[in-house]
Amino acid sequence: MQTVRRIVHGSSAAALVLFPVGLPVAVAAVPGDAPPPAVVGGERLGAPGVQVAPGPGAPPLPSNLTGKSWVVADADSGEVLAAFNAHAQLPPASTLKMLFADTVLPRFPADEVHRVGWSELQGMGAGSSLVGIKEDLDYKVEDLWRGVFLSSGNDAVHVLATMNGGVAKTVADMQARADQLQARDTHVVSPDGYDMDGQVTSAYDLTLFARAGLRNEEFRGYCGTRWAQFPGAVDKNGQRGSFGIANTDRLLGKYPGLIGVKNGYTTNAGATYTGAAVRGGRTMLVTVMHPASSPKVYDEAAALLDWGFAATGKVTPVGALAEDKAPPAEPTAGPAEPVAGTPSAAQPAAPSAGASSTKRPTVAADPVRAAHTVADGPGAATWSAVGLCAAVAAVGMLRLRALRRRAALREARAGRPDKS
């Protein structure tokens, strides 16, 4: 009889145990060993190959899918309708910018102006996609985000990362945000998704990033913007021009109901894509990673979106999208003491790092034609209260001075020295 060998590790020695082939083997848990981690989203999502549970009338999955990994999920309910190698760890390319936006977007007001320094445009990988930012020029935060989402500009990412405290801090912040989203397949090395040793994610995690991002009105507006004007250089007459940029997502404006989210390509990752579309009041999310050729990423994503809408209610979910474990954003505390002066409309109060502001500008689908509304810091009620406190204090000082003057007059009339 053939046997297989298994080494059972104890605290001080290893024992060689022989088991007959073909018989079921139960291996007792070894003291001190941690149990294997549960699969995020459900056990079926950790299994290799296609995972789908069709019911009566369910359409067949698209044929000739070549992606190394893909996921189809209902963004509203979080149900994963079908998947293929959902947790396979693969290079992300620029789809990682969704996590970058999830992390950094809430931290700066859209109308904040930043002057770009030379050092902020250094350290990008060779061949990086760029929107065309120039040093020693001012850019609004909203323009930088259009550079991130439309042109997939690594230069825009690096400028925003510098504003966030630097690339290293931003990478750490992104990893922490991934942990909050329960994206355990993701290891962040660069904020822009450029090929780096050890930088990986999965179709499941990218779908989590997209779902979280679409809950943010700004994120949703930027990723759904098809074209915009981007600030250019200053000409010899001192006039600053602009140039047009277009979203590189080839399904945006072509697939019915598509609202974003992000595409990418690098040598190691091949083509990657996460797309979201709305039909009949339902939002469907699809992620495809590394198909046989770059153009196929859009064809396969569109086919899976079609399938997802057609299969809703006719398949049993094979898993679920994990929920965001980030604590609820707390309101920003007001000043401990009344502050003199008046607020500057040009400098709205910024939300605290990592917290979403409750008053955010609305990013229109067409930023060229639509205006943006911006919250201008503390509201009128706050400044009215400050003014009232200042007025009360001023009245009190005047009254004290009047009392002192009266006392001095009485003392002078009585022939005593003035001590006021």
C-alpha cells in the first residue's frame, strides 16, 4: 500500500507520520498554530476557477473570457453574483488610483490652490502617464483630481501625495484605508499603481475600492467626467492658457448607463479595469484583470455587465462585498475661544485628515459648462456667535472703565490720591 508522509510539528521536535493513501485523514490542530484565515466575502470566493450558482432562467456566462481574474457584484446589496479567481493577487496598474482617491480625496477642498514645486514632480517611473503639470504654477485641487481620473496622471498623484505629507506617508495611509475596507489582498508600494516589486491587489479588492469611492459625490463626479479643460503654461504675454483632456475609459459614453470607474495598464499588470453602470435603478460593478490583450478588457467588462443585469434575481450569490470598517466621521470641533476677525472666503476651513467633510463642492459631469459650489468654512451662525461674544466683552470693558472714572472723581473730591 502506498503511503504519504506528513510532518507534524510539536513544540520541540517533528514526528514523521505515515498515512495510507486513499483513506480520509483527520489532522488535529497543533497547539499554538493559528487557524487559517477566513476568506473575505465567503469561502467560494477563495476557491479557484469560475464561481456561479445559476437558478432557473439564468443566462449563461459570456464565452471566451480571458481575464486572469474577474468579479461581478451588485454595488447596492454587495452581493457577488459570479467570480473567477476573485482573490488572486495581481499587479494593479492605475486601478490602484481608486484606493488613492478613497484615501486622499476627502482631505482637501476642491477649490484649494497649490503651487507645484520641482521636487513634487520627481520620482515617477519611466513611461508614466502624465497630465502635464508644470512646476512653479498654481493648480486647484479639483484640477489635480481631473488629472488623476481622466488622464491617469502620475504627476497629479505625486503632487496630491506631497500635499498629503509625502509619498511614503500616503502609501501608509492607503494601506490603512485598504485594511479598513477589508481589502486583504492589497499591498501598496506606490500611490499611482506603477509596477513595483510586491505591489499587488485583486479583482475583489478593486471592486471594494470602487464601491467605497462611488459613495463619495466628488469621486463619482470625477470618474464620470468625460472631458475637461486643464490649466496650461503661461505664455510670453503672461497669460495662462489651458488644454483639453479626455477620460481614457473607453466604455464611458459608449456603454449605456456607465458611471466610471477606472482603467489601467502596465507591463506587469496588463490591462485592468473596474466599471460601474446603472440600469433600472440598480448599480452593477465589474472588475477584469489581465485579459489576453488590452482591448479585451473593455469587451469582457461590457459582456459581464450585461450578464450581471440579466442574471439579477436568477442566480444565488456566491459571496459578498465586505463592508467598510472605518469609524463614522466626527464633526470638526470649533475653536476653544472666540476668534477675532472675520473668515476669509478665499480660505475655507479644510476637513481634518481622514474625515469626510459634510459640505463638499459638487463636481459636475461636464466641468467645462457647470459651476461648482464651495462651502466657505464656518457658517453664519458660528461667526454670529463669535461677534456676540466680542460685543458683550466690549460692553463690559466700557462699563468697567466708567465705574473706575466715577470712583476716581469721588476720590479726588474727597482729597485722596487717584489709584485707578
